[in-house]
Amino acid sequence: MTIMLPGRQVSKAGYIFRAIVAMALLLAFALWMISRSTGMFDDTAQVHGEIPVEAGLISPGAPVRYNGVKVGNIDSIEAGTTSSRIGLAVDRSMMKRIPDNVVIRVAPRTFFGDIYIQLRPGTGESTGELRDGADIPVDSGDDAVNLYDVFTKLSTLLGEVKPEKVNVALNVVSRAIGDRGDELGIMIDDWWVASRELESTMNRFLDATPKFRAVVESLRRATPDVIKTLASTTSISRGIVENRDQLVAMMSSAAGYLDSVTPFVAAQRKNLITIIDSTSTIFSTVADNPDGLSTTLAEADKFGAAGTILFATGKFNITAVPTFSQPMPYTAADCPHYGNLRGQQCFGTSTRQGVGPVRAPGEPNGT
């Protein structure tokens, strides 16, 4: 049986043969890819090492580096209770560049648990290149121990932080920010201006600290007096409460007194106004000449000092006897005259002496 195709006739057996060849090629390609991925065709050498459990989690396929260059990867892991034996697949072309005194150090690639194996020259002398099947010791120096400790603590910390939840939170923040970059920039600028003003305010506050301290010290010294004042106020309040009836009686008496005083004030209103007006005139005069009062007192002080010296000599021994028997010793004849003009207060007539007999000192007034 033949199948007619345009330009050429192909039998059914030819199609079957082509299908078998295609399937064989696909199978060979798949096997080759699997073998390549497993390192079957790699020209590598196997070396081993013991990694303590303190180094943390070790995953297969982690890279192996020497002087920063990748030379292989972790090929196998045999887990144990105190340590794990790992197999390193190292490129044979790189073996001749690695000395046989290297040591293994587990170094972190990230703080999320990724590691790599670092080959470092050891302290011993090298006798040649690294050979296939060699056992490489672990670096147990102080630097390696500290590095393991820091890496372990950071890994534990990040495990407690739970990065997956942090990622969710960051996604939420990203959605919240959205297209608000301009607004956030303006906000940051405003914060910067506010920080400058806050800085100047803090500087002024620091400059005023001594004065502020003096005020606080004054308040501290005044605290006992304030407490005493509050105590006195409390005592007065307590006294008012305890003597409430007496206070009410006093207020009632004061009200009655005011009722009595009111007619007197009304009757003497003009005189009181005159007294207040005269007092205002006196005060205004003193205000217009503030030095006059002090000058008068100073001169009076000088006069008193001179009089003290004068009377201390004993030449003046005067006894003054005050009396009101003749209260008007001056008459109209004593008024000042200027030609036919008399003084403004010179009016009426009077005798040259007061009315009534002269009374002895100490004698009461009579009629």
C-alpha cells in the first residue's frame, strides 16, 4: 500500500521508520540532558569534608569557590548527629591550581540561609596539588567560629522575623504608595524644613538652659513656701467652714453699718469731693516736681541737724506753751498793703487781740 504525496510516493513502512528514528533521537537527547544535569559527563574529581552541625543547614548543589572562583559544587550530603559528610565535585582542570593544604569554610551567600563552600589555604605547608578522593579538614580558626556564630544568629533572627510575612507587608506598602511619589517627595521636603526649624528651636532652648535652670531652682526653693501658703489657705478655708455662723452675723452687721454710713456720705458728698479734688491736686503737684519732695526732706534734715547743734549750746532755752485762748492773734492791720490796695484775704475789721481772757497753761477752754 502506498500513500500518494505531492511530488513523491512514500510507503507506510517509510513513515513508521521515520517515527522510530525521531523517537530514538528524542530519547537520546533526553538521556543526554539528564546525564548532563547529574554531572555524568563532567570531568570532575571527588573530595570530601566533615561539616559540624553548628554550621547550619547545607543544601546540595551549593557552589564551591577557591579565591572567589567557582571550582565545583556540593555533590552529596551524608547527614549525621554531630556532623555531616559532604562530597565536593571539583573540576579536574582546576585541581592543579588548588593546594593540598586547603581547609573548608562554610560562608553565607545571603542572610536567608543560602551558603557556599569556601576553600582557603590552611596553616600547614603545601606538598602539592589537591588530589581526587582527598579529605579536606574544616577551618576551626577564631574567624571561622565567629563567622559561624554570627551567621547562625542572623539565620535564627531572620527565621523569627518570617520573611514571607515581611514580603506581604512590603507588597501592602507598595500598593499603598502607588502613584503618590510626588506627594511623598513634598512631604519629605516639608519634614526637612520642619527639622531645620526644630533644630533652631532646640538651639535656642539649649542657649536658654541656664535661665531655665535658674527658674527651676527658684521654683525648688519656693516650693516649701508654696506648700505653707497652700496649708494656710486650707486652714483659712477650714476656719471659714467652722465659723460660718459668725461670718454670717458679721456680714449682717456690716450691712447694717453700711445702711448707717450711707446718709452720712450723702450729706458730706460735697466735702468729700473737695477733699478728693485737693488730694488729686497735691498728688499732681508732687508728680510734676518729683524731686521737690526729696529736696524738701533733705533740706529739713539739714535744718534739723543745724538746729540740734544750735540748741545743744544751751543758749536757747525756749519753753513753748500751746494755748487756744487767743486763736486769732492777727488783725486787719497785719494785712499786706500796696498803696491803697489791700491783700485778697484782707476784709472786715477785728480787734488787735483775741476775744476772752488769757488762760493759764493746761486750763480747759471756757465760754
